[in-house]
Amino acid sequence: MNVEFSPELEAFRAEVAEFFATAPTPAIREAGRKTTSVFAPFDQCMEWHQILAKKGWAAPHWPVDYGGTGWSVEQRFIFAEEYRKADLPPLLPQSLGMVGPLLIDLGTEEQKATYLPPILQGLDFWAQGYSEPGSGSDLASLQCRAEADGDDYIINGSKIWTTYAHHANRMFMLVRTDNSGKKQQGITFLLLDRIDYPGMEIRPIVGLDGFPEQCEVFFDNVRVPQSGRVGEENDGWSVAKHLLKHERGGSAASPTLVRYLERAKEAAGKTPSPFGGMMADDPVFQRDFGELYADVASLAHMEKLAISGHSIANDPAFPSLNKTINSELIQRASILMTQVSGVTGLARQLEALRVGSNVEPQGSEFDLITMPLYLNSRATSIYAGSNEVQRDLISRSLATG
Amino acid sequence: MNVEFSPELEAFRAEVAEFFATAPTPAIREAGRKTTSVFAPFDQCMEWHQILAKKGWAAPHWPVDYGGTGWSVEQRFIFAEEYRKADLPPLLPQSLGMVGPLLIDLGTEEQKATYLPPILQGLDFWAQGYSEPGSGSDLASLQCRAEADGDDYIINGSKIWTTYAHHANRMFMLVRTDNSGKKQQGITFLLLDRIDYPGMEIRPIVGLDGFPEQCEVFFDNVRVPQSGRVGEENDGWSVAKHLLKHERGGSAASPTLVRYLERAKEAAGKTPSPFGGMMADDPVFQRDFGELYADVASLAHMEKLAISGHSIANDPAFPSLNKTINSELIQRASILMTQVSGVTGLARQLEALRVGSNVEPQGSEFDLITMPLYLNSRATSIYAGSNEVQRDLISRSLATG
Amino acid sequence: MDFAFSQEQDMLRESVAKLLERNYDFDTRQELVASDAPWSADVWSEFAELGLTMLPFSEEQGGLGGSIADLVAFAQSLGEHLVIEPYVASTLLAGGALAASGTPTALQWIGKLSSGEVTLAFAYEEGAGTASPEQIAMAADPSEEGAELSGEKRLVIAGSVADALVVVARRSDTGKLGFYLVEAGAAGLQISPYQTIDGRSAATIHFNQVVVQQEAVLLEDARDALEAVLAEAIIVQSAEALGAMKALLTITSEYAMTRKQFGQPIGMFQVVAHRLADMKIAYTKALSTLTYTTALANSGAATLRDIAILKGQIGKLGHEIGEAAIQTHGGVGLTDELNVGHYHKRLIALDASLGDHAFHLRKVGQSG
Amino acid sequence: MDFAFSQEQDMLRESVAKLLERNYDFDTRQELVASDAPWSADVWSEFAELGLTMLPFSEEQGGLGGSIADLVAFAQSLGEHLVIEPYVASTLLAGGALAASGTPTALQWIGKLSSGEVTLAFAYEEGAGTASPEQIAMAADPSEEGAELSGEKRLVIAGSVADALVVVARRSDTGKLGFYLVEAGAAGLQISPYQTIDGRSAATIHFNQVVVQQEAVLLEDARDALEAVLAEAIIVQSAEALGAMKALLTITSEYAMTRKQFGQPIGMFQVVAHRLADMKIAYTKALSTLTYTTALANSGAATLRDIAILKGQIGKLGHEIGEAAIQTHGGVGLTDELNVGHYHKRLIALDASLGDHAFHLRKVGQSG
């Protein structure tokens, strides 16, 4: 057992820090500081993606042949830590983390050749069309229908919670191609090479934080080519489940959480406590902070074990454990942050939050983001398989031993 | 809306306090201080019951005709508050709170005449035979069988979690008299006028705290008179449910909780904090204490509303709300108490806990009781209908509006 | 003990409820929030016509001499309808300060306030530290005219549109907290208006040597009056919060019984059912503590600790109920279109103002 | 990063596991706890034969030079079997202090400790305050012979039966913490023995001017050594706790799948299923943090903060798992007959000793 701390790693850390200190534009930095969601402001996020891609660092977790970096476990964690320390906007996960790895494993050569390079370079953004109004946690009950017609499918129905669909130029989705068997059967995985097919309509949904992050997407006799199918017709459920494999051992969410806590502590150092002195020196703040920090540390440990191939990641419930722990920590961190902001966080400041608006926030830049982050993070226990579904899955892994 | 604070009430408070300051024997006081359960040490508890009965204060909640006090809501609360302030052992609930009120409502004149006076006077103690090894939360699935034979029933089977059965001289129980219908049907409510019938065997069960509080009771062809039946044969389920009515608006559990918290704060005032000074002055202790104290206050408010006839007590879910809140507060209070005791609470001190043992405890008398109380209180969310069952019932009250 | 509302109180409650049912359905409310108006002038006049703006003032001061129980009787409706009109801020906080003052200037403003002619703002909060009045830093420097105010106030509800501000400031010579009246447009005021997350009109206000004439010095030693005014506002605001909690409990229970997943209403899933049970437990605690504390206050017996318990419990339980309501609704609970999130934001905002639950519960622990 | 145990470590673990499977089933353990013996002398000799009592000492001091990972490799089994032998107290805490001292007296005792000939106790805890070494009050007054110890020590594991005590005391002149050796039977010792809730032999010990000869003064400035010794003990004790947590997770899952209520296994009730999921979440966190911290310590890189995180998490998560296990078992989980409650009591006792989770997590918050 050991944890490496070599001079080479420190040199790597310095190289990464140096790049992060110089490469991003002011707008990208501003977007990073104003990120109040898993999903950073779109334009600056893609601009930054392109800069990282030129450096070769856009997809550290991809196989080297496809543009990955081939870094060691330590390097990947150092990269993630420095990334967050610099408050840079996280790249969007749909293309790089979901459809990209899926295509690498299951795509045809043509699909790979067409779609992977622009994903890596940050030229394309793919929306994920899974959920539907009637099927939230019960994803397999989806009803959006695709009927084969010549070389095409004709799609009718709708998708909801399609993050950033209004920014996307492509979309991957699950459609129902057969109703006869079990609900998990008869689902097909489709790639849409454009998102402006006749008959498609995208309606942004404003969230509690005031931002249109989610969308509803309507399909009215939308004709798309069958060549966009991944895997066999009616086998889309196992294609979608394959994606889960990539949630095993790949994540480095803890540096984001650590950074939230650091920012909270920093702000608490400048915020008077109602009991006198500054909040950061208040024993109660320190206890709450310490409890949360230690729990974040446990997630970091878990991620490091997983990323280095420890058997913990072979547990079929691992993705569910990871998702549940991470999502609930984000929520708890955001609550601590709003407590530091107090009444100052009660202002609704959509304009001040817009990158480039140059509007002075009420209070500090920290106070500007805490409430939107809190409100947005209520979603983390709902999306990507609600935590209720995740706990069902975790408990099933115990039932079978 | 008003809350009365009259000179008459203050005089009543003084009268009660005076009685509590003079009437109990030293052993009764010691038993009160050493109570680490809902169930106080048996011998002293019954002795105290008899003293209270002579004063006419054993059953304030009973109708005046049967020996109740006819006190106002305020008086009942004052009585409960002074009782706890004096650290006196609570009277056992099985006879006074359960079978007594049931007989007052549903017993025959003969049953009332025979059984109520010795209950009131503290001469009899009734054990409650409900649960069985196979039917815990699912009480209605009970299998202990009674077959009619002439004027008798012949009982076969067993009961478990029969608190203080080894101290009891009588027992009320549910038996199965019919298996043909729904499980709630075919249950009969029986009074056993003695607990030493041939074929009965009582086995005390030692708990985590080291004390035999619970028992298992075995019945092997035990012949008991049918005259002990309350209500009709096979109608025992509704007889048992009738008891619930008495849980509405009758409880005054919050003074006990307040007293636990006071004792914790008192002890914390004498216990050094690892952060310097005394624990009671530590902001973190104060926050934890305040949070718990406020939650106890809400229960006290709820009890006062209920006892004074507020519509809150008409909610069919009220007994479940009450039980759930109270049981979880006891558990939280006991955790706070063990935190104050720290390592000193880790000694197993059965002998020092025995009333009259004169064994010096490790640490203080407070440290002596915290761990047994904590361990014992793990039961509060399990017995008398587990909190899972209670929450099922509460949620059902929402479903129906 | 008597915890029931009187017949008169029930009637008042019904009048307000009817008024709001007529004028204040969720869509109308959302249009109002999205408009340029800080609130509905029409609704505000109807409040005045009903006597609400006159209610809490004593008969000697031209009011109706309403009790705290009278206020609680109808305030729940304000929460149920997510009302954005500044009743607590203008009538109870600023108005309460005026009533405690009783100077000729104060009486004059009480008259205009009662008639609905003006609204006032209460400039009290300064940030995270000022949950406790001890930490108020806004300075009132004695001057020849009376006093000069310097400092910053945050979350001044109606601060940019009110006709005048009642400012809580600390005399720089004596260290005593006082009430000072500043009319809108006074020199040295720098007002930065915004809308709160729960749709109310608010402002951050900088005071740069704002001159207060002697007749506008409402009360020079206002510590006790401040506590009384805050206590009353906290009780009424808690009733408003309880209205929002009740709405969430009802809406969420109904949703859980109709929304289907995996072939059955989600309320049939035990985890969802138990979350609903926990919401009801929380609501029951909140209802009990509000009711009891109201009765105590009505008997003149509510201590600072009782008020801290109320504020702490309502804030904490409100958070629990709001978060449970959102989780139960899933994605739709996170949309601006549904009322659920708006109730939650109201509960959060009420919790954060006048000291959040963490502050008050710790106060309870300090004092016990 | 490498988080795997070596082949040698796996072999060691298996040896210990086999030994305990053979000698230490639950019933045997319960008989042992109920007997007059403080622990099993036979099991202790087998530990010695396996080299466990020798393992942590350096080769120069006659030991095997085992690493912290070696210790963690087998310590989980101690928890799984609820072992009452004082391995951590005698070999790691007292033994660790001797090793840090290195005086002739210390080396002599290390020899006897390694062979299993003697057991030692570590007199460290003084009550709630001494989670922090800063608060140690036991006085070491300098004297002609060496030092005189006065004060009280609590929860001295093996304190009434050990051949000698290693005492942590504060020099009254310099204020420095030191290690002092006191042999059993020394004049001025007043020992009040008891059994802990988790079946271990312990004592409260009063020191009334207990004379320590100069050669028995092990280390006069032991602050750094104390931290290192505590850190090692905390890691190994955490492994022991993890063993108990794993046992509870396994036992409770199995029970939930077999125990039926309302016609189905209780594990089919979603609330029970989710409680099991929460137990697994807690166990996964505990496993991760123990494994990572062990690897860090093995690389000589574990800070005080890392140790505080470990101790805090293990304590907090252990409580959660134990309470969930009992609730899932219902009444039977509360009986002395079933092992579940005994695991829980072990977890509680480990949490409370050497600073409970509330203490350590707050330390984490202070230092961050």
C-alpha cells in the first residue's frame, strides 16, 4: 500500500497550474466563477473545451488512441484538483462523458469517424434525450415512438429534462420501437446528427434558479436516418446500460466539492457571525464544516480507490453508491454556502450572473452564486436516476450477497 | 387564545412539589434517579404507586368516578412537570394506562369491580401479552391459540417482549380463536387473573443494557376461564384498537424529555470540554442542545394542544405522530447524554445501578445512567408499533386527505 | 389553556382568504411578480379596506387594537397565496416601531399607514451578523439637527418604493439602538433595488450621513421596543410560513397519489409514503409551536426564548418540508412553472430573515 | 497509488482469521466475557505465537518491523470476532510508547511484551476533556528519585491486570507531556476495575504520589511520540471497527432477506431496503477512508488531519450502521443473546475512546 508523492508529480502539478493560470480567457474564468450547476455557462464552456482540446487535455479519461492523455491515477486527480482550484468551468458531460465513450465501445467505424473528432475538439454538443413526461424514475416505460420507414425512422412523442437541448447541435436518445414485450425490450438507441429536423421543437424550461437549463423536446413525425442507430433495434436498453460502465472508476467529483467548501470557508472568514467575530472562527461553523469536509474526504478516497482499480469499483452497485454520495454532498455543501451568505443570498440576480454583464452583485461574488447553486442542486438527487432508484439498486446488491 | 398562569395554579404547583419533596422514601428517590427506561425499577415503582394512590394521585387521567383527579389541563401538566423535576420513578403504564382505561370503557361490571381497585391502589401489576416471535410489526398475524373448552379456553403458543412479566401477577393478552377469515378477525382479548397457571412458563430476556426487562411467555395447554374475555370472541382486534383512543390527548411525555435535557446540561456544566472550559459553555454543545430542546418544546406544545382538546388530536394519525416524535426524541436525548459522559459511560455497572446496592458508580450518578438509557432507548422506535408502521399509518392519513 | 380562535378571528381569516382566492391565484401572482410593479396596489387597498393595515395599532393611536392572535388568524393565508405585499415589513415592523415611539411624527405616519395611503420599510438587517441586534453597526451620530445616519442596510423589504424608512441604528455616543425615520428621497441615500428569490421588492441601502431632524428621531433607546416588534413580526411571519408548509403538504400528498411510476402512484412506494409522513410530522410540530406561542404571546407571557424556539423550529421544519416536497415531485418540482418551488423559496427567505434557524436554535441552547 | 494488500499481508490476515474462526465463535466469546478472566490467555499466547505481539516493533528492538498496513491487514478480524484481548492497548499504545522511548527499561519490557510474557496498559484517558492531549491533567512532579504521579486515569484497558502501566502525564514544572512506567502493585495506585459495555477489562486508576524511578521515566517530552502512537492505534482500531461494521452489514442483510412480516421478507419493504442501502453507503465510505489513510500512513504521509478524518468518519459511520442494524432486527436486535447489539456496543466504545467523532470532526473543521 502506498500513495505516491514524487517530484515528477509535483512538476506535473506545476505544469497544469501554469496552463490554467494562462490559457483561459477572462470570460472563461468569469464563467467558471459563476457556475452554479453541474452545467457551466454554455458559450464559455465550449470555448474552454476547444482550448483544452488544442492542448490535448479535453478528454483525459478517453483511450489514448482516441485522444485521451494516458495519465496515471495520480495525474488525473492532480488535474482535477488544479482545475477546480482555478475555478474553471467544468466541461459538459453529455458528449465527452456519455455519448463519446459509448461510441468508442459500441459505435460503427463510420459513427466513430464522423462524431468523435468534433466531440473531442469541442465543436459539437450532444443533448441527451432519455426522460419523458410520463417516465421519470421509471425510465424504461418511455413512450416516444420511432417507426421504421424505408431507411428512416419516424419519431413521434416528446422528451423532457433534456439539458441544454437549446444549445445542442446533435442529440442521442432512446425511442420505443416495439411495444410487445417487457418494457425494457423494444427500446432503441438513436443518434440524431442534427437537432433541427422538421417537426422537432425545443422548449426551454425555466428552473427555480431562473435559468433555462432544461428543455422539453417535441417530435411530430420527425424523419431521421436509421444509420444513426447504435446497436441493434430494440436493444437500446442494454446500449444505455453500457454507459453505466463508464461511471465506474472514472469520476473525480470530490475536487469540485472540496472547492465549494474552500470557497465557503473563505467567505466565512469575511462574514461576521451573529455571535461575534467572523463565522470561520465560530466553533459551530467549524463543526459543521469539519463534518462535511470529512464526508467529502471519504468520497475522494472512494474515487481514488476506484480510479486506481481497487475492487470497490467492481461492485455492481458502485455507480449507484457514487451517484448517491456525490449528489447528497453537493446539496449539503450548497446549504452550508447559503448559510454563509445569509440574507445577502436572497436577491434574485439573473443579470449579475450573466457572464459579461458587468453588473455589480449584491454582496460578494460568493453571495451571488450560493442561492442559485442551492436551488439548482436540489436536482442532483433527482436526475440521472433519482436517489430513490439508486438506493433500490444498492439494496438489491446486498440481497444477492 | 390564552395560557393561564393563575395564583391558584401556582399554589397547586407548590402543593405537588411539597408532596414530592416529602412523600417518597429514599429508595423510591434512588429508583427514580436510576431509571434508565420507560419502565422504572419494579419494587420501588409499585411502592411509590401505592403512596400516590393513598394521596389520590395515582391515575390523574382516569374518570373521577373511578379514582381520577378531575384536574384541568394546566394542573395535569404541572403535575407531570413537578414529577419529573423531582426525578421520581414513572408509574408503569400497562395497568394504569392500558388495561385499566380499557376495562373502564369495555369491561363488564364484574371485571371492573374485581380489577380496577387493585390497579388503582398499585396492588396488581398486569403484563401485556401481544407480540409473538413470528409477529412483531405485523401484530395481527399472531398465532397463540385459545380453544374453547367448556367455560374455559385452552391456550397454546407463546408471547414475547412481555415487559416485566416476571414481576406481574396478572396479564392481558391477545389470542387467536379463529383462523378462517382475515387475520384481524379471529383474535380475542383475554384477561388472565393470575400468571402462574399450570403450563405457563416465563423466561426473562436480558437486554443490551444487561437487564431482564422483557420476557418470553410460553403456554402449554394452559386452561383459563372464559370469563376473562373482554368484548366478544373474535372481536379482540377492535378491543385492542380501542386502547389507541387513550393515547390521544392523554400523554405528557415532554416533561420527561425536558428533565433528561436538564440533567445533561447540568452534567455538561461539570464536564470539561476537550476544547477547554466546560462543555455546557461550548457553542457546539449549546447548538446541539438548543436544537433538541426546541424539538422537545414542539412536542410539549403538541401535547398541551391535545390535552386541551385542540382539533390536532382528532386526526386519526395523532397517536402515530405522537409516538414517532416522542420515541425519536428520547433516542436523541440519550445520545446527547452519552456524549456528555464520554469514556466514563463505557463501564458496565449493573450492580451500581441496582437500587440499594450502595456501590459507588464510575464517574457521577449521571454517567451511571446514560449508557443504559441510550441502549434501552433503541427500543422506543421498535416497540408499541415500530416507527416504520407508524409512518405507514401517518402517510395513509394523508392519502385519504 | 385555550388554543382556539374566536368567532371574530375566524371571520377575519375567512375574509382575507376569500379576498386572496379572488385576486391571488398562482398565475395572477406570477404575472404580478414578473411585472414592473413591486406589488399589487389593488390588493394593498383591499387589505386597507378590510382594516388589516389598521388592525395592530391601538385604539388610542387610531387603530383597531388587534391582538397577536388576530394577526395570526389571517396570516396563514398570506403564505398560502405567496403574497408579495409588504404586510409584515410595513405594517408590523415599521408600524410597530412607530407605535412604540408614539411621537407626533410617528402618530402622523401611523395614520397614513393605517389608511393604506403610504407604505413604510423597516431598515434593520445588515447581513449575516445582524441576526442578533447586538451586532447592528449602522451609526447614528448625534448632530445639531438631530442625528446623521451612516452605514448599510440589506434586505430592506419595500426599501426602494416605500414612502419612508424606519431605520434601526446605534447612537455612536451612547451605544444605544434607536429608531429613526427617513423619508424617501432624503439626501445621502443610495438605494440598490432588487427582487428577492420569493418575488418581493427589496433593496440594499447605503446611508451616507443622512440627516434625521430631531422630530424624526422616533425612539432613542429602542432596545426593548425592538425586541417586542421583532417578536410580533416573527410570530406573524411564522404563521405565513405555516401557510406555505400546509400548501406544500397538501399539494405533495395529492401529487403522490396521482403521479404514477412503475405502474402505481408514487405515494404507494414506502419511501415516498414515509417522506410524506415526515412532512406531516414536521407540519404538526410547526403548527403546535406556532399555536402555543401565539397563545402565550396573547397572554403576554412569551419570553425571548419562546420566540427563538418558534423562529428556529419554523425555519428548520420549513426547510425540511420544502426539500421533501421538491424531491417528491421530481423534475417538475424544480420548474418555475409549478408553485412548489415558489413555496420553498418563500420558506427559505423567511427562514433567512430576522435570524435563521441555526442562529435561533443556538440562542435557545445558550439560554437554557 | 496502490491500495492492495501484499501477498504476505493476505497470508497474515488469513492466519489470524483462521485462528479466530477456530477459537472465537460468538458463544465462546460470550462465555469468556461472562467468566472471571479478563480475556483468554490461550488466545493471547496464540497471538504471540503468530508473532502479532512482536509485529509492530522494529527489528533493532527485537520485533518484526511490521508496517501499519500489516496491522490493518488482520485487525479487521479482531472486530469481526469481537475480540476482548487488549491488542491495541497493550501492543500498540503501551508498546508504541515503549518503542518511542527506547530506554533500557523500555527495551526490556518490549522483549517481554513481544514474547507474550506480559501485558501492559496505557493510562491515557481522563474523561470527556482528554480527547485532546492538551487537556491531560495527570501531574508528574519531579522528585529526587525521578517523578511522582498524581491524578486519575479512566478507561485504562487491562488496567487492573496488566503487569505495568505506561502513564501519560504532564510535568508540573515544564508542562511537557511524558511517558512514565509504573509496575503493577506500586504504592499509591488505587484501582477500580470494571468491564466495559463491550466486554473488555478496564479500570479507573487513581494515582496518589506514585513514585517513578528515573529509569522508569520513559520519555520526558513525548508530545510528538504520543501523536504518532495515537495515530497508529487509531488506524488499527478503525480497522477493528470496520470489521464490526462489515459483520453488521452482512448479518443484517441476511436477516432482512429471511425474516418475514406481512407475508414477505422485510428487506422487500422499501424503507428497510433503503436503510440497508444507507448501511452499505456508510460502510463504503468507512472502507474507503480506512484504506486510503492506511496507504497514506504507510507512505509516511498521513497528517493529523487525515487521522482526525478517519477517526471521525469511523465513529460517526459506525454509529449509523449499528443503529440501523438494531432497528432492522427489531426486538431481537436488543437482546443480549444476539451478536448484533454486541457489535454495536463495540462500535460505540471504539468511537468514545481516543476522542469521539464529534471531537475529531470539529478538529477537521478547525484545521481546514
